[in-house]
Amino acid sequence: MTAQAMKFRAICVNRLRVLRNFACIASAFCFACSAQAANIVLSPEAAKSLDQTYSGDPDAAIATAKLIQQSQPDSPIGYLVEAEAEWWKAFCSACELKWGMLDAWKRPKIQADDAYFALADKAIDLARQKIAVSDTAEMHVYAGLGLALKARLFALRDEKRNVAHVGVAARSEFLRALQLDPDMADATAGVGLYNYYVDTLSAVAKMLRFFMGIPGGNKEEGIRQMRIGIERGVFFSVDSRFYLARNLRTFDSRYSDALAVAEPLAFRYPHNPVFLLLVGNLHAEMGHNQKASEYFRAAQNSGTQDSACAARARELATAFLAASSAH
């Protein structure tokens, strides 16, 4: 090989090496970008707490949440997962059977509400402190989740103005999260819940919404957004599935669609009586009496560790079964 040929070969090899290194750097950069655009990432402890809640053991979830608060006192997540556990305890104890539908329709204020609101406020404050230092999509999601948790309890207490106030604030947090990261599925789900509920208001309520300056919603867009939360959400995945199924049943009478959304909850969490009762309720609405009875009996013997919820579930399941046998 001549000296000129050897020189040409060396130049080619060097250029290939540079291109290869550039490709590696570009690949690493793209990975870093995608990692920044990823959804929120829960610690194993936080994921465990949520799983304990949905599995029917909210007291264990609360204990896990308090350990997170001790090890990460500046993080909102420990307070959010504890409030989530407390919410499902409250929801189950408030459940009633009305118009053939199971739901937590309404209850008065109780002393325990103050501690629940304190948890949500703590999470919101910690998230906003971090936002003041570094404006991240994740922290806006956490602030929005805290506000959404407050909205749930205000709704249960039928405090419409408070629901509207914190609901709009939660929407703003989720929208800001999506500005920073359009792929943030939990934020998309949060906006979806708002869109659905606002679009299902009565004509009178919609008129009041207009005069109060509350942003409007779009039900079908809300359904689409909640499905994104179901498929890709981290904190909101189970909640999105439950509330979408519940809403399709309550507001749209789309029982078959609601059942398709709800049934995976009962399969994944067979000891959660709320999920079992919802699926049984949907089967009953569709005339599937034998299948409905199977779910109601499973709710009677769910094995949940929440004794108050277990007692309430047995009472509701018994009422469902009595109603079914009467037809």
C-alpha cells in the first residue's frame, strides 16, 4: 500500500470514528431528552403505598406513607399517597345505594376531614416550594393532585363553590405541567377529569359557571384524556379507570363501556370491595344477574383489612342481592 493510500485510509478511519462518537453522543442526548419528557416516577415505597390502598388495605398504605414522610420530609409524595388512602376509606364508608347505583353521594362534614385537608395542603405547599426553585412538570402534577384530592372531599360534602375553586386551580396546575411536558400522562388525566365533569353540569350550573368565569369543558375530550391516564398514568392510572367507569355509568348510562373500563380493577384488586361492587352494579344494570351476584358475594367476603369498609360493603352487597332476587 502506497503512502498516499495509507494516508487516505487513516483519514477515512478517523472520520468514521468521529461519526461514531457523534452518533453515540446524539443517542445519549436523545435518551436524556426522552427521560426528561417521561412521566413521573414513583419510588418503590410510594408505589407500594398506592398498591396497598387499591388492594383494600388503606391502613397499611398510611403506615407506608408515613415512612416516606419521615425519610423524605421535603417531598409532597408521602403526603399525597396518605391522602389517597384516606380518601378511599372515606369513599367506602360514605357509599350508598340510590337509584340502583352505588356511589358516595353526599355526607356532612366530620372532624377527620381537617386532617385530610391538612395532608393535601402540605403536599401542595411542598410542591409549590420546589416549583419556586425549579419549575418542573412533576411538581405541578403533585400540586394539581393535592388540589384534586381536596376537590373530591368538597364534592362529597356538596360544597359546590369550593369544588369549583380548587377544581379550576388543579386544572391550571395540570395545564402548566403539560406546557412543560406535553407527554405527562397524569396531567392529561387530571385535565380530562375536569373536562368531563364541567361538561356534564346541568344547564343552570353551566350558566352559573359562565358568570363565575369558570373555564368550560368537553366530555368526549375528557374521556380521551382519562384513557391516556389509564394507559400511561402513574399516580392517576387506577383513579382514572374508576372515575371513567363511574362517570360513564352515572351520567351517560353507557353500561357496557363502563364495564369494559371497570372490570380490570376487580381482576387486579380482588380484595377491594368498592371495585367489586361497582362491577357487580354494572352487570346488574345490564341484566347479567348471575354475574352480578358473583361480584356481590365476592364483595361480602372481600377480605379487605379496613373493617369499617368491610362492614359497609357487606351491607351494600346484601342490599344489591336482595334487590336482584326481588326481580
